[in-house]
Amino acid sequence: MGRFLFLPIKLKQADSLVKDQAVAASWIADVMVLFKSRLALLVVFSAVLGYLMGATQVDWIQLISLSLGGFLLTGGSGGLNQVWERHADAKMSRTVNRPLPGGRMRFWEAITISSVAAGSGILILWLGVNTISGVLGLLAFFSYVFIYTPLKPFTSLAVFVGAFPGAIPPMLGYVAATGVFGVEPGILFAVQFFWQFPHFWAIAWVADEDYRKAGFSLLPFAEGRSKRSSYQILLYSLFLIPVGMLAWALPPEPMIGSVALVVSILCGIGMSWAAWRLHKSNEIADARVLMFASFAYLPLVQLIYVIDKVQ
């Protein structure tokens, strides 16, 4: 009989435990949204492929440090970006449910979590990889959070500014493996730098009305979805063809073989074809095609570089 007397207490304890676990899971999910975790993982993927391009053999401790440090740094930077843009996020349908505008996370909580993550990421890169990687991480963090982010409401040139920290990951990965700068990491930087323009502008084309609700005008020209803007997108897409060939043509010896060369050219042509369709139609549907093409372009080109690299 006595054991049945304790049953309600145990049920309450179990119910409380389930609720606590649900709260913890919800908080972790919000932190992942704050960190823009999918973007952070793509950044880490790009950095790891840059590392594999430069490495003659893999130092697993160094590679783990690069991955963990890169994720924390990117996540913390994304979190501080959302702190800056919390009022703008509240006006856009695509971001209104983020933790800060959604009221699920406090201002200072977001700042603290993001700052600790970014600081830890820089420290891990500095001490666990090498000094140059730490410096590059610090530069990426500063330029993204304190130059690109506050510039976004004022000028579409923010996209150009943001392309610099956005192109650092593969270069950082290469430098992490070799410990030195050179033409090779510069080429990896160039590919990702030029890719960002059609990639981001395709997203901005699709989300133009939403961005304008928040006061952002991020397409190349102030009139937004215009022929001038689509021409600029086409131009930068075409740049990807020669830029993608640099790894084969420019160094004293090729970084990649003929297979990677052909694949990178074909990927550049595919991006340019999608951009040409957008320029002809100025339709959101074609901007969406370009957006998905850009999602495929970068990991495919970087992966084929690694598979077909020349030692």
C-alpha cells in the first residue's frame, strides 16, 4: 500500500524531469538558430576542404581544432549579427521567429553566449592550430560583426565588404595546414569571394520585399529587381569560370588536375546559365534556380579540388 502513496510524487518528479528536458532541448535549439548552425557547418566544411588542399598528411588534433574553433567563431559571429539586427529581424517574415525577436532569449544572454563562443573559437584557432589562423579568424570576426553588419542598413556595398570575411574559411584552412601564405590559399579565397556575389544576390532577389521591410536594400542597385541588377549578377557569375581555372593555371605547378579543371569550368558555366536566365526574365523563379545552383557550386568545386589535387 505504501508504495502507491509515493506514486503521485514519482509521477510529478518524472513530469518535472520531462519538462526540464524539453526546456533544455528548446534552449539548445534556440542557441543553434542564434548561431546559424547550418551556415556555420558549411563554413567549417569549406575550411576543412581548404585544410585538405594544403595538407600533405592530416594532423587530426589540428583538424578537430580547426573544425571546433571555426564552428564556435562562425556561430558566435552569427549570434552577434542577430543581436545587431534584432529589430530588423522582427520586421521580416523569414526571421521573425528567431530567438531574440521571438522573445525566447534575452538581449544580454545572446550577447554573452555569442561573445564567449566567438572568443573561444578564436582562442582554439590561435592555440590549437597556429597563430596565423587565429589572426585570420579574428579579422573575419571583426570585419563581419563590426563592419559588414552595421553597414547593411545603409548601403548595398555591405555585400562587397561581407565577401571578405566570407571568403576567409578555405584560405584559413589551407594556412592551418601549411602555416604560410602564398598564391594557393589566395586562389581558394578568390573562388569563394567571387562566388558570394551571385549567391547572396540570388537570395536577396528572392527575399527583396522582406529585406525592404527591415530597411535593407542589398541588390546591386537601389531600384532592386532590375535589368541592371541582373546584369551585375550575370557578370559576377561569368567571373567564376576564369577564377575556377586559377588553381590549374596560376601556381608554378598546378594545384589541381584536368578533371577538377573541367568540373570547375562546367560548374561556372552552369552558374552563368542560371544567371543568364534571370537576366532575361527578371523572375523570382529564376533567381531561386540560381540560388540553388550556387548552393551546389561551392561544395562541389571545392570537393573536386581536394579529390583531384596535385601533390
